[in-house]
Amino acid sequence: LQAYLAQPNANLWLVGLDYLYDRYGGAPVSFQSGDFAYDHLGISKYAVQSYADDNAAGVPLVTPVSGQPIPGLTDLDWQFSTLWYADGFELRPEATPIYLFGGSGYALSGTPTAVWYHPDGEARVLTYGFDLAQTSNFNLLRSNVASVLTWWNAELTATHAPMSDIASVKIAPNSFDDRLEIRVQTLQATSLSVRIYSADGQLITQISNAEIIHPETEKVLYWNAAANLPDGIYYCTVQSDWQVQTVKLVKQHR
């Protein structure tokens, strides 16, 4: 993920943020240059956690920040009277708060719990410190997702579309028994890594790793499957400097 976010055309919407709790076990934790949250999320401090830091009250709702850039965002409340665990942040100056803890009289009200971070020439990252799936109804969730994605697409169009450097990926035969031929053409010189994964995400083999290829040639790779490889669904990922393309494969003994 860090390697992906090092690319200026990268886009990430991180929702839920148990990332912070799982990694640090609760607030407060301060971050600095070199920490993932600081470098890529725009978060300088994991400041508070609802329920843990509000006398076991839980946050009743989150509310969009006045003047934040995403049109159409509304207050979000929950399937329960309060949401026990949501994360509150302190932000880097370059970051933009999107949602705050809300609720009349709530102890942590006004603490940022969602942040947009997009320094010039770097990745675009939106982070929600709460579980969007816990909103009070599906229409509220759907409206939030639609608002974010509509705005994000417009933001991309207004700057530049993500760069593409893979022209085509062709894999044959599919279905296959014991041998695959993988043909890749690119639009520019790029590094190329090709891997085969099982349906549950286990790496089966790495066929090529960071090999430089050029647009004037078609790269042809071959893979002979192990004799004991079970029939079933597999995936071939072709990763360049700017893209990852994934092709579903079916292995079937003939």
C-alpha cells in the first residue's frame, strides 16, 4: 500500500480505521514523518476514541465540516443510539477535515474523524475514522458513497486522469490445464511484475518481477503449472509502474 501511495496518481478511501486501533491499541498516539498515518493520511495524532475517551458514551453522530469540499454530505447517525468506537484525529496543516464528532453536549464534539489529504503532486487519500456500514439506514450510506464518488471523479477530471501504461494483457488458453501463455503490451517503458494467485489470495508463483519492458515489443511469458496444482479458480496479476490488471483464470484438467 505504501508503494502504491508513493505514486502521484494513487487514490485511496480508507473507511473504518481499525487500522489505528489494531496497530496502536488506543489513543493517544502522536505521529511524525516516516509514519504511515502522518505521511499518507495527513494525521498528526490519533487523539481520542469514542466510548473509550468519553466516559463510555459513544458518539451520537458525525457532522460534515462547514466549508469542506465534498458536496452533498449530511450528518450520519447509527443503527444504535451511539457508535461506541470511532477514532478522532489531530491533523497536519495540509490536511482538510471532512467530518467532526457531533451531538449536543457530547464530550468529544468538534474532533475531526474524517480527513482528506492531497498535497500537490501526491496521492489522494480520504480517511473515515468511523464504520460507514453502521449508519442508521442503507439510503444514508448510499447517499454518502454517491456524494464522495461523484466529487472524487470530478476532482480527478479537473486535474488529470490516472496514467495508464498497460495497453493489453492476453492470456491463453483460459481455461487451461498445465500451461499458460501471457502476452503484455505497454504504452511506454515500464517495469513489469506478473504473479499467479489462488482464489483465496495465496501466491502460487511469481513469473516476472520488476522486469523492464518497452512499448515497441510484446512481452511473452510462459508458465507451466505444477502437476499437483488443483483444478479451480486462479488469478493472474500484471503490475506495471502505474497499473495493476487482474485476469481470472480457470484451471481444468483435460
